[in-house]
Amino acid sequence: MLVAAGWLVILFGTTASVPFLSEDWTQMELARGFESIFGAMDWAREPLRPLQHAFVWCLAHGGLDPALVLPAVARGVGFALFAVACGALVRLAREAGFASRATGIALLLAISFPNVKALSWPAAIGSPGRVAFELVALLFLVRRARGGAAGNGVVGVAAFVIALGFHESAILLPVILTAWIACVGAADLRSGIRRAIAALRDPYVGATCGIAFVHVLHLVFFRPGRVHGAKELAALPANVAKAILSLAPESVRDIGIEGLRGNRGTIGTVAACVAVACVALVFVLALRRGGILRFASLAIALDLGLAAGTAGFVQRYAILASAFAALGLSAWATTRGRIAVVAVLGATWMYDAHVDAREIRAAGRGAIALATEVRRLPGSGPLAIVGVPGLVGAETDVPFFNWGGTIFLRAHGVRRSVTLLRERVFATNSDQEFVADDGLRELGEKGVELRRWTGFESPLAECPP
């Protein structure tokens, strides 16, 4: 527990001082227009994450300077929620009959996985919030299904409702709970299925299923403008490949994703197919093994599959799946050789988390450097900056300036009118204005000063119209 806490403190310390970036600013700007927290939690608001919107409202109306200490406070909440998730995971390991050593391995694996991108982005507080309360709900409903007191059911249902308030993907909890009851501690699959069916008669388990069912109906039939729906079939292969490799070390993900994109030639494509096949084989073997390994493989497939099929896929979506992977791997690590394999995997995860934290920190420093340079530019007329990237990092998934760039600059002392322009289509949507060469020429003719972003360490270059 001390090692786990220490590692989380290190990751938090690395990212705490990073300024708000991207949608942090646009969401706070929107929240400032709501007179009360209840306005932020309006169910008509998209996406349907009232507690996430409430959190942003608190940031916007808390009275702290968003350019100074507020980012550290906001990130502290994300890391605290993850600590709650880790505590629930430890208790779930005990419920599964883990000994002290296996429980410790599960905890260390959970904190080793590179979840820092999800924990350190305040605008995405819905992910750590959902994971924390979904695991708490699973814990208490498992206890209730095993014949525990009614209080366990009450806490479980309440935690499930809170998880839904943070993120709609918590609707999978009843299916994950059913998988736990059917797999963990069952003599065989048939007896496990009978146990799961019997558990559905419990009023609290039944209430959880009913709430999830109503929530799904509401999302599908009464929210035609919802943010996430089914992805196009053409996008599914890439999203599924990313999901399959999301629990592998970053070096393996790079081989797989870049190889499947055709960026590494024939050898790269073959290596990518081998990497995907190896990960898929691990899932199949876990399913055949039964028990907690079967549960982990089913729960991981459900969680990652929902994200890949509805929202696309980025690495930070694997936060809940990584917790279930930690349970499965710790149950598998029963010999010295297996413990060594798991230790190597955990070490690669920690290294990836360290790299991710440094990328986030570098993005923050780059954003501050940009604001500083813009402040020092001579002149007071309108300025347009071309080419500031929306996302950065080795996997191009660290938010930078795809949203809220002008708000960021204004909050960090830039007083002149600034417009951010992009000359290419971003991987995500953006509030940067798309412009072609003709557009740059027209702006120059209107007297707008044009500058081009050339990198974190490079000054803004003059951009002739």
C-alpha cells in the first residue's frame, strides 16, 4: 500500500502543476453561464454526465484562479477517485478469496498501469469517477449476492447511480456483476449460470438491472443528439485493434497499431498481426481457465468493446479494464516464474506511465511557453497563429490546443486578439478554424499578423501570406 501510494504521489506531483488545456477551458467557460450547480446538471445537457458537469461548475465558480492553483486542485480529485477505486479493488480481491500476496500484486498492477492521462485531465473527470463508484458498486452488490445484509445492496445501488452520473458507460455494471457471480467461486460454468440467475431475484440486484435498462432506453430513444452513438463500420477494425492492444506495453501497441496502418512495411504488418493474435490468445486461454480469469476476460471485453463500438478508442478508456486485468493477472501469478512475468509487465506499465506523465508535463510547458511568447510579440493588432497541434505525445492523445486555445491565452495574460488556425483536418473535432492558402493570404491583406507554430522548443516563425 505504501508503494502504491508513493507511486500515485509521484505521478500526481509530475502533472499537478500542468495548466488547464483544451476542453478544460471550454467546459469551464460554458459552466460560468450557469447560475447554479443544478443548471450544470440539467439532464438535457450533452453528454449525459451530470456529475462531471457539476464538477466543472465547481471549478468555474470556486473562486480560485484557473491559471494558478486550480489545476492542481482539480487533478487531486481525479487521483483521489482513483485511490478509492484501488481500495475497492483490494476488497474485491478479498471477496474472490485472494491471499495477502495476490491482493498486493493486484494493487501494484492496478497503480502501475498507465492511467495518468485519464487521471490528470480535469475535463474528463467522468472516467475516474465512473470507475471508482462502479467498482464500489460491484463490491457491495457482490457482497449482497453472497447473502450479505440489505445495507450492502443499498450502498451498491447508490454507488451505481453515482457512477452513471459520472459517465454513461457504467450501464455495463449489471452485466459485469452477473459475470462475477457466474465465474468467481463457481464449480463450473453451468452452476455459475444458475447462481447468476438466482441472484437476479434479489431486489437490489434486480433494481440495478432495471436502472441500467431504463438508462439505455433513455440514451437510445430519447436523446437523438447524444454525443456518442454506434461508430461507422469502416472505423470499427481500427478501434477494435486499439482496444485489443490497450493493455499491452506501449512498445507492443506501437508495433501493432503502426503495423496495421501499413507504416512499417510488410514486416511491420506481420509483426502487428502476431501482436494482436498473441493478445487475443491470452483472452481465449483466460476464458478457458475459468474462475476470476474468465471473469476478467469477459469484463475487459465488455468494457473495451463498448468504447470501441460507440466512442472510438484512445488509451485512457482502458482504466476500468486495467483494474480487471490486475485481478486476473494476480490470480494467475501462483509460481515464481509467473510472478516474474507479471513483475516485468508491471515494470513496463510503470515506465509507460512515467513517459505519459512527462508528455503531459511537456504539453503544459509548451502551452505556457506559447503564451509567454505571444505576450512578448510587438504590436497590438490582430494575430493569427497557424499550426498549433490539437493533440500531442507519442500516441497523439494528450490534449493540447484542439479546444479553448484562445481562452487559455487570455487567461495567461495575452491581451491582443488571437485566432488559432489549422491547415489540416484534426483527429478530433476542434474550435480552431480550418484555413487554406487563400485564406491566409486574405488575412494578410486585411492586416492580420501571421505566425506559424514550429514546435515546443522553437519560436513562432513569421508566416508570409
